Amino acid sequence: MLLVYTHKITPRVTYIMKHVFKNMLQTEVAITAKVEDFIAHTGPKITYTRHPLQNEFFVRSHDILFEQGITTLEINVQSWEDVPCFFGIGDKGSIPFDIFAASFYLLSRYEEYLPHVKDEHGRYPARESLAWEHGFLEVPVIDYWVRKLAVALSKRFPEENFGKRKTGYVSVMDIAVAYAYRKKGIIRTLAGTLMDITAFKINKVLERYMVLLGLKKDPYDYFEELIEAHKKYGTEALFFFLLGDYSAFDKNIPYNKGSFRTLIKSVADYHIVSLMMSYYAVNDVARLKKERKRLINIINRPVKRARARYNRLLIPDTFKDEVEAGFNEDYTMGYSNFPGFRAGTCTPFHFYDISYEIQLPLKINPFCVQDSALTAFESGEKAIAKMQELYSRIQQVGGDFITVFSNERWIEETQVNLRNVYMRWIAYVAENGTDE
């Protein structure tokens, strides 16, 4: 067991030490504020405070882990062997920066509590982040830091084994609209027809009625194909269905339609089915509980995972509402329009709520790539090359590569054929394995 000495044990210190050592390095850790216990400990140990006690492994502490609430911080980004880092401590420590404070800053999304300009959906924009400003959004810096920390600790304590997590791949499928034309009801069908005629989209009018007459497959209906592909390549997939009431942003089939319920049940026979929180449910816990109950009643199984429509993550309120509604995992941590690592990591973590200074019983699974970000590339080849680049970085450090794709985007006319990219990608993962 590794022992950490610090001058003050706070909830923040406890949270980050357990995450770094127990979750990431697979090493048991204890924390003490008693000098005599630290000196008497015969196993591996480090000092995390302002000044070293003796000649031990020492990380000079930043104040952030001993404070409460939010303060404006001056952050200077430097480099640790070509990996960006911050909260530097110069040559006074065994490593050149406070790895624990920097990791806490990114994982807690400290910067998202600070004043910032939100986008049209009330979301925190990638361009507001420290990672974007300093060019490390596409690097899981925390995981790189921790691997480097493991190397440094192994030199000091060669008898110890600081573990590494296995690389995994998880496919998230967003089903905000199950069908393009089917099961919409006569009013929505006529309204859609009128809109297409007004916009001179005659091909869409013809397509709509060919689908409704059973002469053509609905363009969003890829469910059998997806199930077969996942079965073929052994890919883990999570399907998030939208069951919210109809609104300007939520236009799925009514949850009580028999055919829609049958579809959800059929997918649940092969993969985990979870809830996509509707646009307004992300800050309305009563609505969220209602939507979760709907899904439970359809599949007759517990529903513990959630992600937000449009990645509409309002920190920390969305996470607190998820906990109250009965969820214990979230898959919303990421940016819609840019690939990368919003929380600086590819390792799942429990969220620390700064507003109450507690760790929530909610595991955050950060995604790396959403299909909406891939449409900015000039071709499918370049999109896949970017995914391979990010995946290789995760393989180096051990973590989860999570992608988010949506059936409704597969028919969009862009330079990137997203359906083709997805099928090629899961084949690539199957062929190349998950660990180097």
C-alpha cells in the first residue's frame, strides 16, 4: 500500500488520490496527516504538501485541493517531456508540477463553473477551455501524466507494481429519431410533406410515401444491420433511445407506440439499452424520472446509464439530477463539434461536485469522437485517420475509446459517409485489438 502524507486531508485530496492511485494505477492508497505515521511506514510513500519532510518522493502542493468553492486561477501551461501540464512547481519536487491539482482541475470541470459565454443550447463551448487554448484537447493529458508518474515512482520503488488499465472500445449509438417517416402519425406526416413540397424536395416526398407504402426501407432504419455488424466484430454497443415528449428539439416517435416499443425491446435483446435525456430533462429532474420510468417499463430492466440530447450538459446540475433520478453512469462528457478529451482523460471517473464539495455516485464515461465532429473532414479517409490517431494515444496509456454515432446522420449529404466510416471503424478495432 502506498501512503500519502499531506498537511490537511480534504475531500478534494481524498477524491483525486483515490482516482489516480486506485482507479488508474491499480494501487491501494492511504492518506495521513500524521508525520509519525508517515515516517514509520515501510512501504512506498510520497509527500504532498508545501515542503518535503525528508528525502522522500515529493510533490509540492498547489492550494486548489485545500480550498472550497471556485476562485479565479492564473494558469501557466508548460511542458513535461513534450506533454502539456500546469500548476508548475519548478525543481522543488520529484516531478515538475502538481499532478494532483491539475488532474482535479480538469476532472471536476473547474473551468466550467467560471463565467463563460454559452452556445445556443446553453452548453460550454470547446473554445472556452484551457485545452483548446493551449492545443491539448486531443491529448488525454491526465493519463499521460499518470503513466509518467508511474515510471518515476517505479524508479524510487522498484519492488512495487503500478498497474495500467486495459484499452477498451465502446460504441454509443444515439437514437433520437428511430424512423425518418414511419410511425409519425397523420398530422406530422402531412406537415412534413408540406414542408418538403414548399422546399421543392420532391424526391423526399416520393421517398416518404414509398416508405409508408412498404415499398422502401425507412432511411433511418439501420437497426438489424447494426446488430449484425456488432455481432460479427464483437463490438460492445450502448443504444440510447429518446423517450421525451414532443418538442422543438425532441421529435422522436411517441414512446407508447407499439412498434417503437417493439423496436426498443428487440435491440435490448442484443445490447444495453439506455436513456437519452430529452432536451429539457437535463435540468428538470421530474421530467427525467418520468422518461427513465418509461424505458424501464418497456424493457423491464434497470436503467442506469444516461446521456443528454445535443450533449446538453449543464455542470453540475445535470449530474446531480441524474443521481436523484436513479442513474449511476453518464456518457455526455465530450464536445459535439470537436474530437478530443473534454475532461483531459480517457479513463472513466466519478464526478466531484464543487458546489457541495462531494463526490457524486455517478461514473462519467468521457467520449472522444462524435459523428457531428467528423463531418468537418474533407473525406472519410481523413476522418478515420483522425480516429486512428486518437485511438493510438489511448492505447499508449490504457483507457476507453468511446465514439458517438447517430442513425439519423447516416443519410446526411456530407463529404464524409458516416455509415461507411462507422462500419470501417468497428472492423478496424476488431482487427487491431484494444491493447498494443
